[in-house]
Amino acid sequence: MKPRLSAIAAAIITLPFTLSTAHAGETDKLHNIVADVSADRIEQDIEKLVGFGTRHTLSETESDTRGIGAARRWIKQEFEAISKECGGCLEVMFVGDTISGEKRIPEATEVVNVVAIQRGTTDPDRYVLMSGDIDSRVSDVMDATSDSPGANDNASGVAGTLEAARVLSQHKFNGSIVYAALSGEEQGLFGGKILAKKAKEENWRLKAVLNNDMIGNIEGVNGVINNTTARLFAEGTRVTETDDEARTRRFTGGEVDSPSRNLARYIDKLADDFVPNLDTMVVYRLDRYGRGGHHRPFNDLGYPGIRIMETNENYERQHQDLRNENGVEYGDTLDGVNFDYAAKLTSLNAVSLAAMSWAPAPPAKVKIEGAVKPSTTLSWQAADSDQNPQLAGYKIYWRYTDAPQWQYSKFVGDVTEATLENVVIDNYFFGVASVSEDGYESPVVFPGAAGSFGE
């Protein structure tokens, strides 16, 4: 019992620098962001996207009223209107490429994303990103002409991204926020691949990707009706891990402390603190069993990224031709979307993007030592003071190795090394977060390559 008592005693020596106990005015700002998200605006945007008939990647591009071309032009116009309201605070652009020779895109086809960037004031090269998918499909993945409303999958994610931009564009942040409507998801995650490649080529310091794919359904095919839960899918060990890094991880741990999983833990805590009547479930898996989403191309390049979505899916409303069979209505139509629930998940995204963008950058080059010692020492690289003028210091977190969330913490000030006396390294997992003067924290960074959010 002694290690447990020591940990609790050490945890008591903390300063009030958590998001849940941030300065009152700052806490109010996060609550206000949640409250500012409008279910009515989300409903209007989903209706507009459904009104394009089909948004299949291979569909019409010349029409002003039907097909993915019309849809992406409308999304761009919406981002531009949002930017006009905030005095030109968004950089709005198409980001695309021509894809051909693929199983689901055999002929040369332009795959075009719509991207809006809200630049940070002090650290504009540090990014967090929210995305939804433009395209829709019916039963035959190659059917580009039949009506394919895609109301929940995934007009809900695009509408949520637009609404987050409307709300957050009324604020200024230290870091940059990217709002992305991605194309080509149903044909092979091509839009995500295109944008992830751009991020890598342009050396974005991309700290978080929040992929929203189906955030509007509350009635599961399993009979469950629930508007109070959501899932956060987060992969474990990075796919980019080297052999040397894998050997180190075998002896130090980190399988459940990838940056994606600590990003999910961070958002799970924000849901508890700021989003009324929402409990998030962190799922230790890249995506649903054997399936994929647009966060994966970013994970493939080593970026932290998760999928945010409803808990109870209805497969009768996914990837289905519009029809009635034996009294069952099939198809992804507007009546399958709960707009209040979509707003709730949008507010979770918005408050997460805001908190991370107001916080200092996550600590870099976090190291740990303490083998055969009674205490544990962590060290990290000092944050750039020009990029992070809001930095107050750092907080060390630790938890039992079988605990899903961080249990104990200690604010250690503006230092680059700290020791937890009589907290034995063998009994816990550890991490470090950056803390702002207003109480905003970065996600927790696990020591070593396994947990790094990048430099």
C-alpha cells in the first residue's frame, strides 16, 4: 500500500491549473463556445448538402445544383462567408489532386477538398484540425448517379465542421485551427491522403486531427436509442514506429499511450467538464472493426488523430439504396439525423480545438528515468517563449498502468525537469502537459518516441 499512499500524497501538492479549474473567465469562455453551437444552423447545412442529390466522388462536377462539384463550391462559399464575418480571419482554398488507376477511381478524377485555416497569433505553424467527409454513396460504391442523400454519412460531419468554424472564428487563438471538408473517403480515403501529404510537405506541426464521421444518429440497429454517448476511436502504437523504437517500448511501455490515445483522453476529460449530458467512450482501436476513416491517412504519416462519432450505428441507413423492403426503410435520409445530438458532438470538437489552441504546445523531447530508484524524474525541452508567451509551466501526470485515465498530477512550474519523490517508476505510467497562465493545458505527452506529439 505504500506506493499508493505516496502517490496520493504527492498528488495533493498541486496548483489549480487544470481545464476543469481554470480561471473563472476562461472556464466561461469554453462553456460559451459549447453554448454557441447551433443545432438549427447544423440542420440547415445538412439539408443543403442533402439537396445536391448525390455527392459521390465520381458524380457531376459542372452542375450548380447536383453532384460533388456543386457541393464543394457551396462549402467554399460558406467558409468565405464565415471569413467575411470575422474580418477575413480564414484562409479558404481548394486542396486537391487527380486520382486514377485505383479500384474505386479507375478513370482520372479530380478529388478536391475544401480547407479553411484560422491562423494563430503567436504560433501559427502549430495546427489542430477538424474534418468531415463531403462524399456520399449508395449500395454500389461505384454508383455515381443514383440519389445518395448522405445525411448522416457524412453531411453531419461537414455541417459540424462549418459550425465549429462559425463559432471559433469569433475568437483569436495562439495556435492555428484547420477546418477541412474532405473528398474521396468512400472511394479510398483519398482526400485525407491529399491533405496529409500537404501537411507533411509543408512541415505543419500538426498536433491533433479530429475526424468527424457520422455524428448525427442516435437510433442504433441494435435497438438502442441514446443521445448521451459518443465514441472516440484512437489507435495505439504508431504505424511509423522504427525497430529501435519498438525495442525500447517493449521495456518502457507506451502501447496505450500513443499521442492519439492521449488526445482521446484529453477530449474525454473535456466532455466531462464542459459538454452537458455527454459521456465519451475511448475505444482502443484505429476505427470500427476492420473499417476505416479519414483520420487514418494522418495516422499513417505519424500524426495524432482520432475518429469522433455516434455510439450506436444504424446499418440500414449506411451505404444503402433508397428503398422499402419488408416494411423497413433503407437509406441515409434527413429523418435519421438528430440535429441536437450533432450539435452536441460539434460542441465537443469546438471546445477541444479551442482549448488546445489556447494552450501552449505539447512538451517536446520528454524523457524519464528512475530505474532502481525510489523516485521518478521527468525532463523535457523548454517551449519556445516567442511561440508560447502564455506558458505558465508544466504539469506532471501519472496513473496506474491499468487505469484508463490520468489519476494524479502535480504542477511543477516553468522548469524543464522535475522529480516525484517516493513515486516509483515501475508502478505507474507518466506524462507531462504544458499549462497556460489562464489554465489551458495541452494533451499529456508520454515519454519517448512512443508518446511524442512531434517537435
